[in-house]
Amino acid sequence: MIKVAVVGVNHIGNIHCRAYRQHPDTELVAVCDLISERAEAAGREHRVPHYADLRKLLEKETVDVVVVATAGVEKGSHHFAPAMTAMEAGVDVFVEKPLSNDIEEARKMVAFAREKGVRLACNLNHRFTPAAYKAKELVEQGKLGELLFVNMRLTIRNPQEDTEWLHMRALHPHSVDVMRYLAGDIARVQSFMTKAPGRQSWSTASVNMEFASGAVGHLTGSYDMSMRHPIEFCEVAGSEGRLIIDNVYESMTFYPHHSDELTVIRNSLFGGMKGFDDTFDQRIGRFIEELKAGAGPDAISASGADALAAQEAIEAAIRSHKLGGAPVEVPQGETR
């Protein structure tokens, strides 16, 4: 049984608590939050000990994994301290995205996990769907031939204005990760951004990409769209075929260039994913499977290194925009 503690027990943290309570191979053993009243309420709801200090939790409880579901500026500024504390104690860590909104902190987290030999994973849940699994399989089997381009669109409605870069740093770890999952490392980016009427932040963005493989791509992202319509679209094309993933999990269609026979994976009405929240269960389930199998730190899906690579591309896009749309190289660290 894998023993889990959750740090940060607001809305997302409580989703994690329920997931680990319900999973047959995990046990939620404690919760922690800097706001003691929130920690106490979560402890009472989930019937586990509660703490306001992670160090004390780790001293008193036997823990295999610490889930960092804190928030902060740009949804990530409170991730660094608890993740580093847990890794210092030799405990595996699962962090909400972004790994950190500060690229230097994100780099330190990945380097420290490697130094300590612990697993560091990130909740990049958009790639954890049957549609994405099939798309990845087709790419790896060479069914698309040599990859030529990847087009991605991720748009939701978020009126928050924390900082001018909230949209890029908080939302696009997901979209960039899906693009990397299917097409590999990103070498260069060029970006242009705009502000919707009344906005103070760069709420809509257009990012051109060049992949290390030589393929090219494009990301359109926005915090200004309606949530009533599909939020995500991904198109991957190669010399032998093209595939489309519709709305994260709804379907995957493969169009071979030299045949009229399509391959379609659609979400089943019975037994399929019931909604977007099921991506959490899919992602957490994969993490637990890998822990049970004894996967090494470098074999974890959507690892800290993957999350860092996505964040490097985002920071490069921000630099490109600041430079008036000039192409910017993406730093290539030690990623899987």
C-alpha cells in the first residue's frame, strides 16, 4: 500500500485526497495546509491527521509520496518549498502544474530530485486519455511517417489577472506538454500576444515552434473563450498520415494519406470517460501503476523533467514576445 500525504487542501487538493482515498493501492495518511483551519477541516473530512507544517508531518507519519497541490502566484509559486522539503526527506513528489512559475525554481527542483534519486512527477493530465495514448502509439509505430507539423489549440475562460503572464505560465504547461509528448523536444519558438478588451494581462497568444526533429508547429492559446465549446484541439501530421485529437478525450482520428480507411478511437457512452475530471483519475492511476512497478525516476510519465521542458518553452515564448516576436532558442536540459 502506497502511503500518500497531500499538501494544500483547497479545491484541487481535496480532489487529490478523494482520489487517493478511493484508489485500491493507496492510503491517504495525512493532510497539510499553511492555513490551519483549512488543514483541520480537510483532516476531519478525510478522517486523517492534519498538519500546518510539512516537516512535522514527515517526522510523525510514514509517507511514500507527497502530493503538492498548493497554488500561489500564477498557480505555481507555492510549489517549490514543500516539494524541496519532501525530496530532502527522500520522499517521492507529485506536483500540480506548473512545476513552478519561476523557471529557476523549476530547474532546481528537477536537479534536486535527480541528486536525491527520488521520483518527481507533475499533473500534466491532458495527455492521460485513451485518445492521446492511441495517438502516441501511431506516432511511435511510424504510421504518420516523418513528422511535419503539430497544431495545438487550448482555450478556456479565465478572467483572473494575477500577472501579465498568468495565461502562459498557468495554462500552457498542458498544451506544450501534449505537443512534446507527440512530437519531441522544442528547439525554437516565436510568439505574439494580445490583450482582450478590458484585460491587463496577455490573455491570448500565438506561438510558432520548431521541433528538434525539424518538424514545425503552432500553438494558439487564450483565456478569453467560452467554456461552452470544445477547449482543445491537436493535429499532428507526417509524410504518411495525419491525426486529430478532439477536445482532450472525445476522439482520435487517424487519416492515412494513401487510404480511405480511417482509424477512429472515440469516447464510449458506456464505460468511457464521463468528463474532463476523469483525466485526473487517469493521470493519478498511471503514476500509481509506475510506483507499484518500481519505475525509476527517469521512467516516470509526465516527470518533473517533462514539466520543466514545457516551462522552458513557455519562458522562451515570453522572451520572444518581449523581443517583438524574434525567434528564441529553448534551453535543452536533461529531459526524458
